[in-house]
Amino acid sequence: MDQQLISIVVAAFNVEKYLDRCVNSLVMQTYPHLEIILVDDGSSDRSGSICDDWARKDERIKVIHKKNGGISDARNTGIRNA
């Protein structure tokens, strides 16, 4: 049976305090066919660089940096890139 790729989209805007805990919980999942898309929605804190750090640690993580457009725009950007 082929296992489907599951894409998880995380919209991140100025969430540096919570981002490590969030992404760590995702990378600890046991499902093997997982793609994690972190969308930095124009954060003015360290959220964007934290996303980049995670992408260097785990090949399943893809980061998209974009101008702030709001939560729906960030989610839709992630979905389009899934």
C-alpha cells in the first residue's frame, strides 16, 4: 500500500516564543511521509530565522518567506506550495 504524503502548513507571524515547541512536535511525528511547510508571514521578530534553522535540521521542512498578508493569505500560500 502506498503511503500518501501529508503536508502540514504552519503560518508564522511573530511567534518566536512558541515556534520551536510547535515545530518540534511536528518533527517528532512517526508518520514517515510528512512535509512541513513553514510560512513566515513577514515577521518582525526572529520567527523567520527560527524557521530557517529548522529547515537546515530537517529535510522535510520547507520555508516560505513572504510579505505580511494575514493568516489566510499565509495558509493559502502554504497550500499552493504543498
